[in-house]
Amino acid sequence: QPFQLRTLDAKRLPDTPADLRAKIDADVRTISDPAAGSDALRAADRLVKIGRAAIPKVLGLAGTFDFSIYKDIRDARDAGVIAQSCDHVLRGITNYDKIAALQYTPHARISEFQENAEQWAIWWFAHGYKRATFYHHVEEEDEEL
């Protein structure tokens, strides 16, 4: 059964320039193609580098999947791979690690994929869109004695 990609018009951040919007749209289209292979990996990396401006469109893509239509994770392969890419991008931009990371495997629970998208949406609307910066891992610095 092929994945179902419903149209979701994700709002953009108002300060996103038109040329950057075009790049984001192109990269989101690439990661939404389950046959994109390594092109999807490169697009995901570009979205991470773009940062905060890419979040609404990536969240929009993540929110288009209805995993309840699948009986088994193997039936949801295409959707699972795309959802995993969305999770990778969001995690890469924010460094937020309180949401379980997605890993598409034949043993994954299908409910994890729906929960992941919902948790990212909750995070964004509760905290993310208000923040100028995101979570950054603090590296300990060696003090010279």
C-alpha cells in the first residue's frame, strides 16, 4: 500500500526571504520522494544548514502522514523513511533530544511514527516558534590551571 501524502499548507516564518523559501520548498519536495535516495540525504543536510526557517515546511510534511491506515510497519516503508528524514532534519536544527528519534526498521512500532510527528508539532507550537535560538549542547571547556 503506497503512503498517502495529504496536502498541508504549513505557515512560513514571516522573515524568510523568497529565494530561501524556494530552496526550502525544493529540498522538502526532495525528502518527500521515497525514491530520492542520496539526493534526499543531501537535501536533509541542506535543510539542517538552513535552520529555523525550514522547520514549518518540514513539520508540514511530517504532519501529512496518517500511520493509522497501515496494519504493519512494512506496509508503511515509504512513509516511514520520509518521516525519519523529517525527524532527522528537525533534530539537526534544534538539537532537541526529548522526543524519541525515529529509526525505520521492520521491528519498529508504527505508533512511534505518528507520535513523533505529533510531539514535534506540540514542541513547535508550545516553544519552538517563539525561540530565536534552539537547544545547543554545551561542551565542557578544559580550564587551564
